[in-house]
Amino acid sequence: MSEQLTTYSVWDKTTRWFHWINVICIVGLIAIGLIIFNAKTLGIHGEAKVLLKVIHVYIGYVFVLNLAWRLIWAFIGNRYARWGSLLPVDKNLLHKIKDYRQNNTAYAGHNPLAKLMISFLLIMMLAQAATGLVLAGTDIYYPPFGSEIAEWVAKEGVDPDSLILGDKSMLNADEYQAMRDFRKPFITIHKWAFYLLLIAIVLHIAAVVMTDIREKSGLISAMFTGQKVFAKKPIDID
């Protein structure tokens, strides 16, 4: 006799849109970022490299806006989109992780281990977003800090808005070097957060596939349909 399956609505439309826009942005940012990082080896320089940076920044803007909207939605979305379902803030977290692993406890939203991964992904994405916005200003004088950076490095008598990327004759050498020193820690954080984010993404995908195979809840398809199916009632369903 087959088990009776019950369908539950879990991920709302906004959460699903965020997820897939985020996926597209991250894939684009990784691809172009790696090309920029290896530009010298690939023989890319001058205007071509600047164009890649501009594209990278514009995708970054979409990434930041999408992430910002998700953070807001965590206050006003459905119960599975909210902070309580995202962050591992439960004082009984360790007990719940043990129970989940031993008894395969059903969760409609994020299980206790998933909450740890989601929290780490959010931290890494926020680090990338914050440092990326600073580097957009130091690299190509783009908002939100580009105007201030341009004013900082422009040679006296030179209109900051007229700076041409790559033309150091328009720059105050000492101030330009000071700016380069200022941006170093942001580059370091951006680089290492990228590596950690890449590792986390691989682990996240592997965990999602393994969990879907084990639970047979439609975890993967739920990010398209919003719905999961369970033979027994999840403990986070009222």
C-alpha cells in the first residue's frame, strides 16, 4: 500500500524569484570575475578589461538590490521566508540537529543543518556585496562611492568627473597610491569571501540533492513550484 502524501505550500513567489535571480547573478559574477582575475593570462587589457569590469559592476548592482529585497522580505514574507526560518537562533539547535540526523525529522522549511548553511551563505553574500560596492568606486569610479574616490585621486585642477580610466596623468600620484592602499583590505575580503562562497555553493547544491533523494519531498522542484510533499506532517507546520 502506497504512503499517503500531503502537499504543503512552502516557498512563496518572492522567495523563489529571489533564489533564481540570485543564481543567475552569482553565475555571471563568477564567470566575469574569473576572466578579470586572469585578464593578463588571457591577453585582455585596456578598454576590453574596463568593459568587463563595467558589466561585472552592473550585474553586481542587480545582485545587491535582489539581496537587499530578500533581507526586507525576511520581515514581511510568509513564515518560511522569515528570519526565524532562516537563522539558527533556536536554543535547542544542537538537539534538533541530532534529532534530524537520527530520525529524519520532516521540516517543511529549512531543517536545522540547512539554517546553518543559509546563514553562512548570507554572510558571504553580504561580504561580497559590501566590498564589491567599494571596489566599484575604486576601480571604475562607479556609485555609490565613485564620486568621492574620483575627488580623492584627481590631480589639482582636474575635474573628477572627467577622469579617464587608465590615464594616470590626471591623478595625484600620492593620493592615488593612498587610495590603492585603502582598497587592499576590501580586495582581500572580496577574494576570500568569493572562495568561501564558491565552496559553500558546491556544498549547498550537494546537500540539496542528497536531502531530496533521502526525503523524497520535492525539495528541488519546490523552488519552482513552491510546494513540498510529505508522508508525515512536518514539525514546523501548525
